[in-house]
Amino acid sequence: VSAVDFALAEEADAALGARASAFPELYAARVGHSSDIEYGKCFRAYMSLQCASAFPACTVLQADETNVLGRGRAPLCFSHCLDTLVSCPGFWVDDLDGACLDVAAE
């Protein structure tokens, strides 16, 4: 975790908490009623995406966690976006709160 991430951790935690609290309503609007297993799978994928967006660094073999000159930190991995959309039928990219606007294709 970088010094900047550490300094902003409280704000990031509050933002993630707000997204977690709003998730049941979003899920009901997009998916409707489903089994607890399907809900849990979607929630885990969605929150993993949100956490990766808060602290982005695509850590595949072709990437590293260093700052890119003129760009900043490495973006989150595109697979987080795909996993969330596959795990959450009825969700669209717009439902991901802009988390997938800056991604790395591994």
C-alpha cells in the first residue's frame, strides 16, 4: 500500500462502505430476486471490483505496481469488470460506478 493509499484509506473505506450499503437496492433493481448463492457471488465480484478500483494496480505478469510517468498508478485489471458483469446478470457497465473507465487488458 502506497503512502497516498494509506493517507486516503479512511475515505476509501467510507466510500466502499457506502457502496456495500447501496448494493442490495442496486441488485434488486437490476437482477430482482435470486438465490442467496447467486446474490453472494455477485456481491463478492462487485465489491472486489470496487476495492480494486479504490486501490488499482493490475498485477498480472505483464504489469507491475509502479507509477507510470505522466499517468500515475497502474489501472485495475479488466478481468474485474468482466467478472462482475458475468457474475451479475442484469448489470451494465454504467452500474459499476465508473470503476471500469481506466483498466488494463491483461
